[in-house]
Amino acid sequence: MLSKIISLMKHRGFLRYFKNTSWMMAEQGLRLISGLFVGIWVARYLGPEQFGIFSYALAFTAIFAGIAKLGLDGIMVRELINQPQQRDVYMGTAFWLKMAGACFVMALIAVILPFTSNDATTKLYIFIITAGLVFQSFEVVDFYFQSQVMAKVVSLCKVIQLTLSSMVKIYLVLSSADLVWFVLVTAFDTVTLAICYAAAYKFKQQTVFYKCFSLTIAKRLLKDSWPLIFSAIVVMIYMRIDQIMIKEMLGDYEVGIYSAAIKLSEAWYFIPTMITASLFPAILSAKKNGEVLYSKRLQNLYTLMFILSLSVAIPVTLLSNWIVLLLYGSEYSAAASVLTIHIWGGVVISLGLTRGKWILAENLQKYAFWFLFVGLIVNVIGNSYWIPKYGIEGAAYASVIAQAAGTFVCPLIFTKTRKSFFMMVKAITFFSIYESVKKGFKFKNG
């Protein structure tokens, strides 16, 4: 076992991906610290009711944000790996597609908002946050650096954005600013990150990708991504519809309590997201070198995700009351019971992220939509029944059950996706864990 670990640590391919992941972990670690100290400080300053209004505006906007992304994230990484000679054309085309998507979302929300029951102030907050989506077009730079396994550059950009954002929020709290200023910071964050991305790409490549556009490539990207566009919309609805329904059924105060709990529950999601994103190029490389290596890497990744998620869920369940009181104070004490339930959704999310990369590698995006759609239906039905009966705890139960339905149950329906179900089942058995520990988690460069 020791000799295998030593051999793995000396492998050039492993070291490359390990360093890439380490940079992502460092950046996200700083983000987690900022969230714990600055984000929670903001929540305590605003109080449950105002924090509930802020969280509702973010949740409402997030439901439409998937349209602006156009489902291009994973597809662009795949294409930049497979078509490096057409880098600028792909990046420029994706940039303008995402820009058009953001403008469409702004127009759509402007049409929808007058028909909602929200007051004028809440509508203004929603539109301010939506305006920031335009600057997310510069995410194409992130995709390029992901394809090159150069997380260091992206991480530095995000650290600069995070530092500026944290400093502004601290100033706003100390100066007793109104809620609208915290909303404006949300849009400010996307602007600063876009500037950092543009500067980083210019420094590394000295090319101007946004002058490039190909209608042929645009059609090809949209042909591959349209299932993911609907999937992104559905996933954001079923991840945020609980907050929307809580506001309608219970009020802003309860949204604030619930949002505080899920903020803690989802705080660590960056770890499985980061690991799967960093190892995606290795998965694609393995696919080119044979089914045996490809399946082996996938299975190891599934097992790693399961062990990782358990190591988070169990301690948080046992310490939820202490965690909430320490971080948020007694005003948010009701969030502890929600945290105890919602944290187990992370186990499903972690396995689902790996399955999502497998779906991209196999070009089976159309199935992802149906998985998420079933999860959405289960979530809405669960919220409708359990929120009136159990309050915000009912929303937490509905969320976890919906995630499990979409991740575990749905892949059994389709022949082409059953493999992912059996790999997830294997990942949660003792045999798979023992096998992976015995052999080592080998993500060697193909």
C-alpha cells in the first residue's frame, strides 16, 4: 500500500492534477472562510427578515440564471480539449452566445416581475442582481484554463474578486448600510471577476477572443447544450423553489432562517465540484485510452465522492445546534434542525456531480434533463405537502428526497444510463471502498 502511494506521488500526471486541485482548494478554502466570517456576519447584521428578502431575491434570479449560462460550461471544456487549434473561435462564439443569453434573461425578468406579488423594492433587488449576469460571459476564460489544467490563474482571479467583495461588505456592515447596498455588491462581484478574467487571459495569451464568432460552431454548441440549458433551469428551480415556496406560504422571516441553514449545508459543495472539474480532463483522457481505464477512474471518483460526503454529513448532523448557535447566534437557532436534514443532500449531490461528468463524456446530456425534471416534480410536490405541515423542516426533507430521486432512481429507467446507477451503488458498498483503498485512487494522466 505504501509503495503504491509513493509511486502515485511521484507520477507526473498525478502531480499535475494534484497541483491543479490544490489551487482550487486554496481559493475555495478562502471563499469558505469568507463565507463563515463575512457572509455570516452580514446575515447576523441584517437579521432573519432582511436576510430572507435578500436570499429570496438571489433565489428568484438563480432560477433564470441557467438560461444565461446556456449549458456551455462542461461542453466548452470538452471542446477546448479536443479542438485546441480553434481556441479563440470557440471562446469568442461562446462569449457572444452567453452575452445574448444574459440579455434575454434580463428582458424575460423585466416582463415577469410586474406579474409577481413582490413589492417594488424586492423587484428592484431582483433586477439589480440579474444585471450582473451580463458579465458572466467572461466565464469562457475559466473554461480555457480548466481545459489546460491551469487552476492557478483562475484561483488568483477569484481571490482578488473575493478580497474586494469581502472588504466592501465589511465596510457596509461597519457603516450600518441599507440592504440595497449589499444587493449592489452582488452585481459588483461579477464585474470585478470579469475584469480579472479578461486581464489574466490577455496576459497569458495576448489574443482577443471576443472578436471571433462562428455561426457553424454556435449551432454545434447549442445543439449539444440545449438539453443542459433546460437541465440548468430545472436544477436551479428545484434547488431554490423551496425558498420561493417558503416565502409564499410562511414569510420572509422563515426564508431567512431556512437560507441560513442551507448556506451552511452547501458551504462545502465547492470541494466535490472542484474535484470533479479538476479531474474531468483526466476522465476524458482515459476514455481515449480504453474502456477499462475509463471505468476504473470513474468508479474511483464515485467512491471518493461518497467517502468525502459522509465525512462531512455525519459530524455536521451531530454538531448542528452548536454550529448554528456559534455562527449565527440564538436568533437563528431554528436553523439547526433544517441543517441536520439538509446536510445529507450533499451525499447525493457529490455522487450526482460525478455522474454529470460521465454524462458529458458520453454525450448523454438529453437524459440529464429528465433526471432533473423528476427531481423538480418530487420537490414541488413534497414542498406543497410538507411545508404547511412541518414548516421549514418539511422543505428540507423535500429537497433531499428530490435529489435522491433524480440521482439514484431515474438512471434505472434508461438502458444507456443504468451503468451510472450501478457504479453509484458500488461506491456506497464496503467492497468498493475496500477495493479503492487497496488499489489507491489512481487518476494518472492518460
